[in-house]
Amino acid sequence: MALADEHAAYAALALTPGIGAARMDSLLRHCGSAIGALEAPFEFLCAAVGLSRAAATAVKEADPGRAATLLQAASDLGAVCLF
């Protein structure tokens, strides 16, 4: 797992509607990593504390490719994203 992939996965989750700080923390604890959360089966996500079926659906629809593009665009402009 490349660090850039984990950053893109984290950014994808952070950009997901309904995933705030508490749900992000729950996802990371339950799945072990942001990539783990994106790759987890739907029912596994539903078992995470504080994660509704709607939130699990939103996680399954998260797009790490789009997040990677946004991170690259920010980097191209000289921004540094902290994770």
C-alpha cells in the first residue's frame, strides 16, 4: 500500500457526505485504514459503531480516484495537505 493511495482514500472518505470526524474515527478503527474502509464489504461497514446504512452506502460510492486528482491539483498549486 503506497502512502499516496492511503492519502487519496482518506481524502475520499473526508469528502463523502455524512462522514464527519466521529464517523471517520469509527471507520478507521473498524477497518484499520482508509483503504480498508473503501474496500470493506457493505455489511461490514454497517457493523461499525455509529455508521448507518446510508453512510455505508456513501462510503461504497466514495471515489479515491477523484480525491487523488484533487490532491494532485492542490499540490500543483503549491498546497500541502496534512493528514
